[in-house]
Amino acid sequence: MARFPKRYADAVAKLRVPGGFLLVAAFGWLAAPTVGSLTLGVPVSILGLCLRGWAAGHLAKNTTLARGGPYAWLRNPLYLGTLTVAAGLVIAAREWTLAALFAGVFGLIYLPVIELEEQHLRKLFPEFAEYERNVPMLIPARPRESSAARFSWPLYRKNEEYNALFGFLLGLGWLLWRSA
């Protein structure tokens, strides 16, 4: 059962990239980091990047249903990783307006996009219904079964997850420059 009307979800899916650029601009403008805020926020963001990287190394898009690695713990580890990276950057930036902005974008854009992606997966993989019943959407839970799936560097590269790392490094550079 959809929580968001399909027309709305389709419309906001197109806003994900432009919305990201607006968030980056707001982040750059409003950030007021200190050494202390960077010390707290950067490790949080690194945890999010690690989760995203781990997920990307298990994801063969539209080929097989990812059930190993972080996908055994939750259905959307890339989105939880994104949320964690953003939380770390908000902590580092010391601007709580950014927290409200990131939360709004996640709730109004990313959650509907997650629904669209899961609808696509239901059509593509008949086994998704069982997976969905057993694995939570965004809050990790101990896996009910073990998986032999292993991390794959070729998948990580194919999914171009290194772009998230480069984006983070640019943001970190900006924060370091602003804190000086």
C-alpha cells in the first residue's frame, strides 16, 4: 500500500538531483563549522559513507535481488547511508536549519522515491514480497538468515559509489576551509 500518490512520487523523483544541488548550496552558505563540530560530525558521515560503499558492493541493479551484506539487515542501506552522511555534515556544519532542510527533503522526496523503487523491485523480482516481509525498510534489524554474498569491488565501481566519496571530500574541504 502506497503512502504517497504515484503522481506525486513520480514528480518528486525528478527533483532528487536538483534538490541535492539546492541542499549543497544551502550547506555551503549556512555552514559555520568549528574544530569541535568537525570532530563530532565527520566520523558520523564516514560511517554513512562506509554503509553506502558496503551496499554498492552488493548491488547488481535490475539483475538480482540484493539480499546479502547490508541488504540482509535493511532493504535500503544506500538511503540510510545517505541520511547518515547528511546527519554528520549537519553536525559538522553547526546549523540546525540544515537539519530541518535535510529532514524535509528526505521525507518529501526520498521516501516517495524509495516507494517507487520498491514497486519496481516487486515487479522485477517475485521473491521481493517475502524479502519485504522479513527485512525492514530503513531501521536495521538482525538478519533472520545468513547470506554467502560477498562484497564486490567491481560492483562498487559499476555503481559509481566513489562519487559519494568525492562529494563528501569536497564538502569536508569546504567545512575545513570555513572553520579556519
